[in-house]
Amino acid sequence: MDPSPGTVTLEPDGALDLIADLLERDLSPGHRVRAFRNAAQVAREVGVEELRQRAARHSLTDLPGIGEKTARVIEQALASEVPDYLAKLAQPALKPRSAESAAILAALQGDCHCHTGASDGSGSVEDMARAAARRGQTWLAITDHSGGLEIANGLGVERLETQIEEVRDVTARLAPFRVLTGCEVDILEDGSLDHPDEVLARLDVVVASVHSRFRQDRATMTRRLVSALMNPHVDVLGHPTGRMTRGSYERPPYDFDHDVVFAAAAHLDKAVEINARPERLDPPVDLLRLVRDAGAKVAIDADAHAWFQLDWQVLGCDLAADAGLPLDRIVNTWDTDSLLAWAASHAA
Ligand SMILES: [Zn+2]
Ligand SMILES: [Zn+2]
């Protein structure tokens, strides 16, 4: 068990929240996640003393929202035991599918794309960094959404400045682990970006992604993606096809000339992302083979919106292995200095 220090304890409410987190990680049905989330809220409201009294009287299930399973978790947490339900879920759910995938996973040193509570994630910079360090990695880029993406509470320039300071503070505390500044900047409909160049120039890693106007025609979308790649501050093309295959909604990939976009990425020495979120797995393996043949680099990113989602990188390793990508083309197998030198070279 590896809870995030400072945010999760094995008090009853923390144990219930952690179970909800892990159920979410495993894409369990929403009603099950909500049942544990609600029970955590009830446990917080009621307080540990009343929970103790009720546990002694076997009346926990009289509380609204507490059933047999959640009552058992509360009883075990009160007894300072690791609840069985939690222990079972906490087994690593994701294992590499092949020896090749395991070798890629073992070589990964960082992740170029994750979110915090500043945009639409749920952890702090420090929560995310500590979780990455516990996974044995040496760097993590914090890439919250840019300001135009209002539904994701994107960061405007001022909040980004504040976050850059926070990243510096956390890096100073966690050294030698390095937290890198960054953003997932929106690619606007004409291929320009949602932050001015002088702002992007200050960041260590810039992921550029399409989050709107998915139905542009092939030529327009191709120009849009190539324009974004040509911005000297962009390092990674995020979730390159935009497809969503499961989860709360599905979306087809957008239409673009794959050869042209991947050749542009190769020519500009940029990375095409392998987005490892289970509902994305983007690009699919047939397109990833085109990326490989084009000679472009890739970044295997979990696009984590909570610390436990960093584990999703393994799904991207499976994809990279299936596509036969050589290790030296995967930028997050590099150490911090090499990664930073590569990213800085784009704007040189
Ligand atoms: Zn995105
Ligand atoms: Zn993202």
C-alpha cells in the first residue's frame, strides 16, 4: 500500500476515499465509486468517535449511505487494520503484457504530461511529484491546461506564474527528483496556440493538444497540427488523434494526413505522444507503426489527473512494444538533463 503522504490516511474516511480512487483507476462502474465516495463523506461528517460507538453497537449500517461493505471498511480502519477491500484493490492492477513492454517500463524515467488540481486534476504538484518519485522515476512535467479551456479550469498567465513558483519550491524539497514546468496548451482552430510565445518560452516542456473543433476537414486539421508542431516551443503533440474509446463518452479520431503530421514531427525532432489513458490509448498501434516508420520520437504519457493514474504508463508501454518502437526514440527513457536539452533545442 502506498498512499499519498499528507493527503490520505487510513482513518475510515481516508480508506473509503482511497478505495474510490482505486475503483476509478480501474474504470469501475460509477455507482460503485460514488458509493465509497459518499460513505467517506458520511464518515467525515459523523466523526471518528461516533463511528467507534456505532461499530461497538453494530449500528454503522443505520447511517445513510453506509452498507455492509463500507461498514466493514470502517470497522477495520478503526481497528488499525488495512481493510480487506482496500488490500485486494491495491494489488497492482496493471502489469506489462510482454517482456518488451516490461523492458520499456523499466527504462522510463519520467512523464511529460500530467494535471493537478490547478486545472482539472485532483492532486497538488507535490502529490503528483511524490507519487512519481515513489514509482522510481526521476522527473515529472506538470502540464495543466491553458486558459482557453474553461471547462477544464485552464490556467491563464497569472496562475501559470504562480504554479512555476510552486514547481520550483517542490523541486527544491524533493531533490534530486526534478519537477519540470510545463503546460498542455490548446491548439486553436487555426493552429495557433493558447499561450503567447513568451510564456511558452519559460516552460521546460510544452505539450500541444486539440480539445475543440474536432470535425474540421482533413486538410484543415492537417495544417492545424503541423502549424502547432512548427511552433518552436512545442515539444510533444498530445493525444494525436483525439479518439476516445470508452468511459463516459466516445469520440472518433479526427481526420488528418498521418504521414504528413508524423513526418513533420520527425523533421522537427518533436515527440508524438502515446497517451496511455485507458479510454484514449492514442495513437492506436497501426498509426503508431507509421510514427515509428516516419522516424519521429514518442513520449509515453499517463496524462494523469490524480497521482494513482501515473500507473497507466504501462498501457502506453504495451502499445510501444506492440509497434516495435526502439527504446532510444522514447524521450521519457532519458534522464532529466537529456530531456531538458532536447526540449530546449526546439526553440534554439
Ligand atoms: Zn488533453
Ligand atoms: Zn492532459
